[in-house]
Amino acid sequence: MRPTALITGASRGLGAAIARALAPSHQLILGARDADALSPVLAELPGATPWPVDITDHEAVAAATAGIDRLDVLVHNAGIVDLGRIADTPADTWRRALETNVIAVAELTRLLLPALRTAGGHVVLINSGAGLRVNPSWGAYAASKFALRAFGDTLRLEEPTLRVTSIHPGRIDTDMQRGIIATEGGAYQPENFLTAESVAGAVRNAIETPRDAHPTEIVLRPIAR
């Protein structure tokens, strides 16, 4: 039986690239906010199972995880980016960043811990360079990613039968990145960014690392061109 991997935010961008990278070796459960968003990647990967759940709806997440009794890999890829200087960032923006990027991750992990323990599983947290260093206008996002790193470090200590890997990529060439650059008012130059396939390859390599090793943290930065 092939190992099973659940990937959140799998409908496009990095999540879809991770799904493609794991498809040859894993049975996939692909998460997204709604079923329609998953249609393109499911057409590409017809053996995958759709998992259309809003991860911030905790009751819906509990219902959707109830039937999962064994899980080898959990990739937390779903997340949001809200930019703005602290002086211009209201409380709701901070709450939204923390709810989506940290609290939803913690709750989904908690609900799936029995299934992960059964498999001796691997939790992969798609973090960010913003989880290691801060820049102006990235306060709420960076705070959520620093918190996500702390969550991963704590989970690693509390669940010694699991492997927990935090991936910290720099900027990635995705539709989300185009939106960020538009907000910042810059010109979009994809050659300046990591490809989603490169980051997905790092996720796959972490998962395929032999069990005598624990890849705890991976940092990827674009090569200046």
C-alpha cells in the first residue's frame, strides 16, 4: 500500500506543484477551500482524492478528518499574505493572519495526530523567509510565520515518533507572488524568484530522507540573476 499524503492549499501554485512531486509515490488527499478550485489539479492527477474544506472552519475540519485513521504525510501549505505597515494594519488583519497561518494549522494537526502517530508520519510546514527575518510592511504575516516555526519546534519535541520539517522558501514564482508584487508596486520578474517545482522538490526530498535522519529545517533562497 502506498503512503498517504494530505496537502492543504493544493489547488494551484506551490500546493499543486507539491502534489505533482508526490503523486508517483503517494496516495494524495488534496485540500482546498472549495471543490471547483481543485478541478484542474484533479484532472491532472486523477488518482487523487479531493478534500474541499475551509481550514478555518473548525467544525468542518473535524468532520472532514473523522474518517482518516492513518496518515503518512501532512503538508501544511495553505496560507494567506496581508501586507501593510503596522500603523495601517487593523486588528482584524492580525487575527486573519494568525487564524489561517497558525491556528488552523495547529487544529488540523491536533485532529490528525492519532492518524499520524499510527503511521509514524511526517508533518511538513510550508513556512517562509518571513519566518526567519522581518521586513517593513510584513508585520502580521511575519508574526504568523514566526509563530508557525515555534509550533513546529514544539510539535517536534512533544511528538518524538513523528518527523516535523519547516520549509523556509524565499519568494516563489506563483499567482500569489504576482499579487504581492502588484501590491508593492513593483515590476514582476519571474526569473528573480524560486520556481514552485524547486520548492516542491525540497519537500519531496525531506519526505524521502531515510528514517535515521530528521530534516528539521530547510531554507531556500533564490539565486540572484
